[in-house]
Amino acid sequence: MKRICTVVSSEQPEMGSVVENTKWESQYERQGWELFRCRGQVPADSLLDPDHLLLLPEISPQNQDNKSFMSQVLFTKDLRGVRAIRKTLGELSGIIYQKVRAYLLFHGIDTLHVDNLLSYPFCFPFAAAVAKLIEHDNIAVVARDHDFLWDDIPEPSLAMSMLAEDYLFPAHPRVLHVTLTEYSTSELARRRHGVTTQTIPNLFSFDIQPDRHRPAEFRSWLGLSQDDLLILQPTRLTPWKGIHHAVQLAAMLGLETGRRPFVVVTGRSIGGFGITDSWQRYELALEALANQLGIGFLKLERRLASCRYPEHPSGFCMTDAYLAADLVTFPSTIEGFGNPVIESIAAKRPLFTARYPVMKREFLARGLEFVCVDADPVPAILEFVLDRESSPDRGMGGDFDITQRRIQPEHVKATLDLLVGRAPHRNAILDRNWQIAFTYYSDRPHVVQHYFSPLVEWISTGVT
């Protein structure tokens, strides 16, 4: 029996990458392959089989050695510092290599599925260890790449540039890079010659049966009436998600409609490199902004189940939240894909979003129609994220200021038209979006087979 091991740095259920990794694992199991897992950290209530799990804390974003190493990489700009970093890299990667190699040998595993760790600098020591596994141990790797250094960190330090060149996006016959969009595939091929690539977008179930869900009860659970304006932000609470735009929009819509507006954020304040407390400072600033504007700001902090696991303490899942929402907001700056875009379409809920790169080059290019605002500038948010003292309630280089209203009257009008049905073809817009998304992103068996058959063939017979 074929054996494969999936590698994820952190098993946080509210992260889109973790949700998608679970789908991939299901596909591997449908092939009749035995599945093993490697994780940097898992929640206390994890249901993962311990007999098929390698816990590797060295790749966790919260690991102190990893955080310290990343801090050096982010800020080292001279060759002397780079030499010291390479020495540390050798020590850290050697530990990871020995642990992973022993695990693979013991269980007879010859293929790794690596989520994002070979495309983004979350853990260079792991990327270096994988390079050795490929070269010396004939391990094959499916590298699922959905975040890219050139998008999030357009001007990396000298150390990061050199390590990225050496260890990210390995161009080797035993490595298949899977990207989520054709644009990402072409960008990767342009920037890294010789890589083997395949495009497999995130796929979704469009079979939403309202009678199986409880949107009215979900509102009551939140303490909201049916007349309140529920604006759903189905993301983690981070500066990159543009939640301040959702708060600003909620206040403006509340004034226009006379309804009490509430912004509901489903995820927690987690993510990033963990070397500053920027996530927490952003959260506090958002709460202050919502209070100043007089809107409700609710944080569910992962108290909703994925609908794959309906037995959840709250009794509610993400589909309940989507169906209960009047509007979904997703004004992100950078996304590898953007699951809430398709999830809101499947639930036939209007979406307010931002023109982040994948939105422009993937979704809008396919003819999908949303109310869009300009995305926040990447350098300004990156400066805030990496700064230990800056505050998001004043401009970061004059650009990142969450109190600055960037939503224009035309955005409010277009959103109101979708909310109250004044758009000439409101239902037609939602139905047309549904049809387009269903064509490209549904998890119907023949669509799944279309995307996964070449990958399965590569794993089974194409690795050289």
C-alpha cells in the first residue's frame, strides 16, 4: 500500500490552508493510500490519530528557536550576519532531518505532501531538511504552494533573499509544485526555471441544503435579532484581512438602513511570524474603532465547527453563519486564494471585498461580480507587522491607518443595492456568480478527477 505523509506547520482549524489540507488528505485516502501526518503543533482537542502522527515542534510558528531564527533572517542585511545564520540553519535543519528521516524509514513512507513550507519562509530549517531528504533519501514531494514571498515581502532582507534562493521552490524532478491559480503557476515558472508545476484550485461543495442549517438560531445565539445587520467576516483576526474596512462599512450601512450593525469575526488573532505583538495591537485598535463608531464587534474565536464536523460544542457551523449573514466581508490585502469568496457565492450571499492580486487575476477575470475596494498597500502593513511599537490607529508611513475611511459613497450604494434588493438584477448577479463558481470550483467527482488524476499519476509512476 502506498504511504504518504502530509506536513502542516500548525493544525489550526480556522485557517483556510488547514481546511484545504483536510480535503487533500481525503483525496489521498480515496486512492487507498495510507495517510500519515507531521505537525508542528496540534490543538489540545485534536482528533488526529496519534499512531499516524509525527509531532515536530521545530516547524511550529510558536517554536522559540524558529521565532528567533526568523527574527534574524528578517533583519539581517550583511554577509557576516548571513554566515552566522547559515551556521544556525545547519544545526536546526540537521535536527529536523534526522527526526523526519527516522519517521519515514520506520513507516516505509516515500512521499511527502508539504503545505506552504517550500514556498513561504515559515521555516527555512525544514525547507533545508527537505532538500536533503530529496537528494539523499529519494523522497518525493508534493509542494502545495499558496503563499509567495514576492507577494508578502516584496523587498526581503539579504539573508531572506539568499535562503529563499537556496531552499524555496526547489526545482527537482522529485518535486511537484501545486499552485491554486494559473497566474501563480505562470509566476512561479517565470521566477524559478525548471520547476514542475500543476494548477489545482481549492474545490468546494455547492450542495447547501438550508433545511439542514439553523441561521435564525445562530443569530439568537449571538444575541442578535432578525432585524439587526449581520456582517460576517469569515477570517482570522489579522491586519492582512482588512477587517477595519468591514468595521467602517458597517457603520456607514447602519446609518443608511437604520439597522443595528454587527461585524462578526469567526477566527482568532493568530498567524504571522510571531516575532511582534502586532496581531494583538491590531485587535485592540479594531475594538476601539468599533466602539468609537457605535457598532457591535463580535469575535467567535473558532467557536464554529467546520461542517465536516457537525458535533461541536456551539452546535453551529460555518454554513449556519453564512446563511445568517446579510453581507460577507473579505477586504484582504493578500491571499493565496480566498475561500470566503467561493463560500459566500455557494451560500448566495453578497460579498464586499478588495482587489487583492488573486481577486483581480482569478475571480474578477472569470467574470465574478462583487463590490470591491482597493486593497491596502502591502509595504505599509508589513512595516506595521514587523514593528514592535507602532500603532495601527495612526498612519504607518502615511498609508496604514485603520481610522482612515477609504470606502467611497459608490461602494456604500452598491452594497445597499445588493442588501435591500434595489439592484436591477440582484438575484441575477448572485445566480450568475454561483454558476461561474460552480463551473470552476465545485467538488463534483469529474472536476476532482480532472485535477487530481495527473497528480496521482505523477506520485504513482512519474517520480524519477
